[in-house]
Amino acid sequence: MPQDARRDTMTLNPIDRREHTRFRVNPGYTPIQLRVHPEERFEFSGHIYDISEGGVCFELDRPIEPGARVSIQIDLPGHLLESGRDIGPGRAVFATGNVIWCDMDEPGASRMAVAITRFDRAGDRERLIRALTAGRYLRAA
């Protein structure tokens, strides 16, 4: 296959190496709280842009260095609670992970991503999957 044809094929059908499907959320309605280990208090607040079972892209007022171990609290929109399909304590999901990248070049709020390494409470993973597969979110590119 000629080089140009191969490049066009790769552009039209890019390989998605993600293990989990990402979903776009409305940033104004999906808040996130974050704490940097070893701190015990959630001291940073922001909003989510997209989320998957394996990670989350969000914005905070302050950048967090890549590699930092963090705990996050994701407040899921209330539609699951209202539908009676959300079970367990509240509608928040708690997880731990590592900051994998942070855009610190622009002034103002910083966009970053966390790769989730574990869910902190029983049922949190399932609660997140139910929210993502309820048909209210669009797949992110």
C-alpha cells in the first residue's frame, strides 16, 4: 500500500487504544472533588469534561503535577437517583488514581486527567457504569 493511502486510512480509522469507552458530560452538571495524597481533606473542586470506567478528564483552578496520587469524588447527575436505579450510599463515586497529564501552559484553570486505579467503596464502579450506560451521555472521540 502506498504511504499516502496508509496515512489516509490511519486518519479515517484511528486506532483507539483506550480500554474503556469515554463519555462526554455537561461540565456544569458533573462536579469533581479532589485531594492529593497524603492529605485527608478534599480541598480542590472542579468540573468533568469526559469520563470512563478507567479515567476522567476535568478542570481545576489549580494544576496538579502529573504522577501525583489523588482521590476523587465524582457527583453523578441526579437522573439516576430520581429513576430509582441508583442504589447504595448517595450518588457520588469515590476512586483513587494518578494524574497522567495536566495542561499547565494556559493561564487560569488547568485541564488534566486521572487514570483510575481503584474504586474506594463497594458499588462505586457499578454505579459509574450504570450512569455511563443509561443513554444520557454521548461517546467522546
